[in-house]
Amino acid sequence: MKEIMELIATIGQTIAIIAACWAIISGIGAWKREFIGKRRIELAEEVLASFFEIKDSIAFIRNPFATNEEGKSRKKGEYELSDETELLNRGYIVYERYEKKKDVLIKFNTLKYKVMAAFGPDTEKIFIDCNKTLNSIFISARMLATYYWKRQGRVPMDGDQFQKHLDEMQKHEGIFWDMMNETDEIRNKLELIQEQLDKSTKSCFEEPMKTYSIFTKKWFTKG
């Protein structure tokens, strides 16, 4: 009888030790999950806030209203004519404004690898698309200042040539200037990028279902 009682006591102690170990392991696991989850939420909030700053910065860069002094920091070419200078300065406005917002754009790109590590390598496309969108503004600015505006009203063109020239010029102007409407190409591209970002970070802002909820939830209803 004594041996049986000692065996029961030993088994009880073993069970108690195993339970304590399991509690410790579970606690560490829960803390780790909570810590990682908190870091992901903080990163998601940071990259979303940074992207909203990007949208505001690009709107500032593309603002169609400019002062007479904007664009004049461009280094003038030795043989530029006054008309050329005016057109080139107008195109240079976006570069001047970019310099004022450069830190915002650099900050967003520094988050790229953290976001990829936390939310998957597919999120790289968000940053690639954002940079492509920004670069398209500079490309259009250069094309307008060095080619389309210079040809407008100065180079003889027949009906078809002129229409092609006009269509291409207006397309670049629609990228260069913020049209401030639902057809604006850059605004629409930024909205698509934001949708990608929202989808990638969505899980961070969803309420997780606790274990007890799973067992108390009414999965089926009568009727």
C-alpha cells in the first residue's frame, strides 16, 4: 500500500512539473506572438502613414499653380534663348518641389525591406509602383519642356501630325499637372498602390478571435 501511495505521489509530482513547464512554454509562446503582432501593427501603421505623406507630397509637386519665381534655380544653358529658358524653367518646377519633399519619399523607401520581411516579398511591388509613378512625373516634365512645348505653335504640322502632337502633349500634361479629378492618372495609380498596401496590412487591424469565443460562438442557428 505504501509503495502504491509513493507511486501516486511521484506521478502527481511529475504531472505538476509537466504542467508547470507547459505553462511556462505557453506563456513564452503567447508573449512572443503578442510581441511580434505588436511590431507588425506598428510597422503597418508607420508604412501607411508614410504613404499618406507620399500622396500629399506628390500632390504638392504636381500642383498646377506656380509662382513666377519657381523653376528659376535651374542652371541656364550657355546658348539658351529666352523662350527656351521660360519653358525649361516651367518643367523644372517639379524638380524644385521634389527637393522640398525628398525626405518624405526617402523615408517611405527605407521601410521597403522591413515591410517585405513582415508581410511577404510580394509587397516589394508597392514600392516599385510608387517609384515608377513618381518617375513618370519627371519624365513627362522633361518631355514637355524639351520637346512638346517647344514644338507647339513653332513647328509646322499637318492635321494628323498636329493632332498626334496635341494628344501626346496633353497626356504628358495630365501626368505633369494634378488635374484634381477622378480621371487623373497619377491619383488613380496612387489609389491602386494604396489598395495593395491596405490588403497587405489588413490582418494587423482585424480583431483576433479568442479561444473561448470559438467554443461559445453559435455556429448554427435554428430555422
